Amino acid sequence: MSRSLLVDSLGATIAVFLVCGLLKLVVFSVGFLDPVHSALHHVGLEFDNHIHGQTRAPLGPSSSSICLVDIGKANRSGIAAMLTAIERQNPRLVAVDVVFDQKKAPSDTSLQRALAQLQQQRKLVMASWLSMEGEAGHSRSELHESDAPFRLGPTGYTNFVAEESDGMVRHHLPALPPLGDAPGDTLSFAARIVSIVAPATWQQYGNHRAAMKANEPDWILYQQDQRLFSRFDSTDLAPGSARLPELRNKIVLLGSMAGAADPYVSEDVHQVPLGDGTRLTGLEIHANILAMLLDGTHLRKIPDWVLWLVSFPLCWVLMMFFAWQFQRYHIWFHLVFKTVQFITAALIVLVALLLFRFGHIEMNTLPLLAPMALAVDVLYFYEGFARWLTKQSWLPKRIPYTTYFDDSHAHH
């Protein structure tokens, strides 16, 4: 291998990464590129749906420790009876996915007493919802909780603030900075539960979050089988029911599952990227997030700077081949380049798929694909620059500059 080929391929590779850096600055500052960015975003969502349909959380012990209770059309007295029946079975914790307002408060105080009983045992998590303006974490947010006297116990927001514009719930946002006078971070429904029942696990997940960008949503790894979660309704909680003992030492999520049996009912039913048009209720999605967090199966992400470091030598090797092909066999250059580009891109995407599918590792393919896509275009400009440089008289004579792109290497 000639020295000039090494030098010129290295110079062209450096030029490629300089162009990548300039394009990155332009893309984030030029508004007319938004339609292109939007089109690529939708393509990316379809890609996400495909790989997510094949990538689900492995079976973990937490799936069997979570029970879902459907309140159906029960009023507050009916919900109170359910909570009382659950409390008598000594559950690990009860999380109520219902926000109560004072306007509908009846004279019957059974609901208040049932909630207070669980709170005294430190086994209660209440729902709240978060209203946000603009992008999550970068604008004014307001937390809405149940009115007094139902405002008991710690809360977690139940709405999916990281939901995509197409209505697909792919990500969750576990925590936001403190809102108002509230101490500590504002946690999501599932995150609040984990922080109470498994504080050490929550701390470990916090270490994972610390390596991510502030307020960056995290992937939801849905369970392989949604039937793993035990489901109850009001008849299962009636006195004398044989299923009542199943609630002992379990984490019980109580809320509405309207639409669970009818995909056309839109009340708190969301599309999820499981590849088969699956729609889940909010309570089921919270159960998936909770199981994922408890089992520690969150998705890990390879830092972009690591990928850029890997991308440079890969691009250099390809650039040496492209420069050699360009100079020696120019007629076949474009056909060879397109073939190599397609094969290399396919291998990179395959590696990303395998990492996602089997290792629960997310790899941003842009740092690897962008330099390869720009390589040949930059090579054309670099060839002209290199030929021009050899003709300059101002270069030091002691260091004669030669280029691989002179006619001596041509073989058309």
C-alpha cells in the first residue's frame, strides 16, 4: 500500500467528518430543512415499530408480582369496597390510578376511610396528572392531584408525557425536576411505586438515567405476554371469592380498564409498538413500565461519541478502498461504491437490530451511516483539492507533496 494512498485517504476522511460537523450545525439552525427532518422522523418511527415489535422484555420475576384491578363502572363507594377487600389481603402496595375531585364528593366517607387506612400502613400511591406546554421538561409544567380530603399519600403522574404525535406510546418519562414546593423530583406513576417498594433498584436506575440527557424519555420494553399480569374485577373481590388470596404481598394497580376488551373504545387506550396493532389501556402500560423497572431490564444506549470514534477508522478503511477504486477502475467506480455502501449499511443496521433485540442496547446508526454516505461526494472535492495542491509553488521544497490521484495510478 502506497504512502500517498494512506495520506490522501486520511485527508479525505478528515474532510468527511468536518462536513458532518458543519451539516449538523446547519440542520439545527436552518428552518427550511424541517420537512426533510419530518419525513426522516416518520421513517424512523416505522423502523422503531418494526424492531420494537420483535424486542420485548424478557420474562422477569416482577411480572407475577403485579395485579391489575379494573374498577369498571364502580362509583366511589364501590371503589372503597374494592380497596377495603384488597387491604385485608395485606398487599405489598396499592396504587390508585384515579384522580378524585371534591365536587363529586358524596356524604359517604367510605372512600376516604379506605384510602386513609392504606396510607397509615404506607401502602398507598395516588395518581396525579401533568399538564405541560411545549417539549417535555423545557416549558412550564403543572401537577394536578386529587382534591382534599382524597389527597393522601405520595403521588405519580399517570399521563404519558412522552407519547408520540402519532399516538404511539414507545417511551416513558420517569421523572422531572421538582414542581412548585414539592420536595424531590416529580415522579411518574410507575417510578413512584418503584421508589417505595424497591428503593435500591430505583437508585440503580437513577445511575442509568444520569448517563442520559436531562429529561430524555426512556424506551418501554413491553412484556412478551400481556396475560402475565393477574387481572381482577369487582366480582373477584367480592366476599368469599377464591381469588382474594392471590393479592397477598402483591403490587396492586387499581384503575379503569375500559376498552381492554373492545379495541374501538378510545377511553385511555393507547397504541403500542408490538408489531401486531396491539392497543393497551393506561393501567396495562403502567404495569409494563413497572415490571421493566423492577427487573432492571431498561434499554441501554451506546454514547454517540463512542460511535463517532468507531466510525472514523471504518470510514478511513472504506475511503482507502474508494480512492483505490476511483483511481484504478474509474469506469466501475459508481457501481462498486453503491454495492459496498449498500452492504455496509445493511451490516450496520443488522448489528443495530441484533443489539436491540438480544442485548437491549440502542445504537444510533447516524454516526456510522452519515460519513459513509458522504464519502464519495467528499472524495470528488478532495481529488480536485489534492491535484491543485501539487501545483502550488509556495509549498516547501524540502517536503514535496505528491498525491495518489496523479496519472501514474490511473488504470481506466
